[in-house]
Amino acid sequence: MVCRSAGWFPEPRVLWRDQSGQNLTPLSGTSSKGKDGLFEIENSIIIYEHSHQNLSCWIKNNLLNQVKELAVFISGESLDGGTVCDASGFIRLHSPDCLSPQDKM
């Protein structure tokens, strides 16, 4: 899964957490500064079948003490064999198996 967010200053910190609040190790992370001086981040994590059914991507601005969280619930397999996911929040989450209704159009 990939967690993306833009419009940050200063550069934010990204954390993945499981349902018990434990930090998870990300696969990779990038940050870029746009012409407007604001940062865009992208951070990814690998999710294995049955490893974590609830997880969150936290993006934190330490200077302003501001946090945005995207919580994801992976409920299992759908009838067509794909993964059923529910995500809500201020952060974009991208996964081939977990598309929002807007992404499916």
C-alpha cells in the first residue's frame, strides 16, 4: 500500500501503525518539495495476507503539532477474489486491491 499526501510545511514525518498502535516498518518513502515550497510525501508498506487487518498511515508536522491519519480496514477477500478495503481520511491511499469509489471510475 502507498500513502501519499501533499501541501505540507515543513517536511512531515510518516508512520505506519497496526491496530494496537505499534509502529510498522515501511518499505520505502520519498519526499519532494514543489515550486510552491510545500512538501509532497509518498510512503509504502507491504501487507501480507492476514498480517495486519487494521492499519493506519500517520503524517505528522512536528512544528505545528498537526497529525493526519488514514485508517484502513482490510476485511478479507471479495467474491471475485480481490481484497475488500475501507479507507477514510485526509490522505490518499493507493493499492491495486484497495481502490476508493473515485479511483474505480
